[in-house]
Amino acid sequence: MSTTTAEPDTEDILTEAEFRNRLRELPPSAKLVAKVLESDAPLSQGQLAEESLLPDRTVRYALNRLEESDLVGSRYSFKDARKQVYFLNT
């Protein structure tokens, strides 16, 4: 899992076409999590589970797949440093 201290750098940001091509290959749960992050980021894993109505385990799997594809980045939450928050690399 890549952990950064701020929002993504310009070199980490994908073009819309690159993002869509990578996302196309992922399972539906990853697509749903990406869609939730598209409208309301950054979010914690728990917040993603609540917003997507997916089980925690499925959200974790989706986040892992999104991170492996470099579609999602994470950082520690400013509100609660014990938690990671996730955002899209677009």
C-alpha cells in the first residue's frame, strides 16, 4: 500500500483515458469504490463501506486492486491519524 503525506503529485496523476483503461480491467466492487471516491474523496475504508453499501472485506479487496493499478492513493487522515483516507489518482 502506498502511503503519501499529501495529495498526489503531478507525476502520480493519470489522464482520464489511462484511468478508464485501467479501471475497465478491475472487478465491479473496485469500479463502485472508484465511483464513490470520484464524488466524495478523501474517504476512509469505513466511510467507503458505508457509502457503497459493500462489506468492509469487499471494500478492502477493491482498494487493494485499485492501489495495485495505481488508481488510488492514500494518506493518513488529518482528523484521525490512526486512519488512512483514500483518493483517486486522476
